[in-house]
Amino acid sequence: MELFSGIKPPSGLEDKIIKKIAAEERKIAVVKTAFFGVSGLTAATASIPAFLKAVDLMEQSNFLAYVSLVFSDSRIVLSNLSEFLMATIEAVPATEISIALNLILAGLWSIAAVAKSIPAIRTVKLRI
């Protein structure tokens, strides 16, 4: 026994509903693409000065001079390994490096999200 056996939906209602759902899915995909695109561009743009700041701090702290000792005077480095490691660790601008790497990672993640949502826009657009 059907509850609404005598009631029939208007003709074309199913097509209207499917088109409306497809339009909403496309809007969501466009918003996601725009958000992640702007986020990716912002992260990529911000990673450049962060990377340059990390390089500048590496030069100021003589980190590169410590690392070059490995290639020029490796015997001295091996004989004083613990002191060398401590001096090298103290010279590393870890905060700036981590900020730069996090910005690069955020940019790559956003690019991946944009690449994932672009086909959704195209397929939804084709269904309309």
C-alpha cells in the first residue's frame, strides 16, 4: 500500500531538481577553486621573502661557513665532531626555515586542491 499512490509530480520537476543540484555543485566547486587558488598564490608569494630571510640569517650566523668546513677540513671536523655539531645547530635559523617550508607546503597543498577541483567544475558544467 503506497501512501501517495494517486499523486504524481509535475512534468519536468526531476530535470529542474537535477539542474539545480548541478548548478549548486558547480558553485561550490568554483568557490573552492577560487579559495584554494588565492591561498596558493598568497602562500607562494609569502614564501619568497621568508626563504630570502632564512638565507640572509644563514649568512649572518655563519652557518654556510660551518658547513663549508666539512668539505675543506673534514679531518678537523671529524676530530671535533661534537663541537662542530653544536656550533652548526646553533647557527641554523630554524624558525625562519620552518616558516618558509610551511609556506611552500601550504602553496603546494593549495595547488593540489585546485587541480583536484578543476575537473569537478568541468564535469558539473557538462551535466547542466
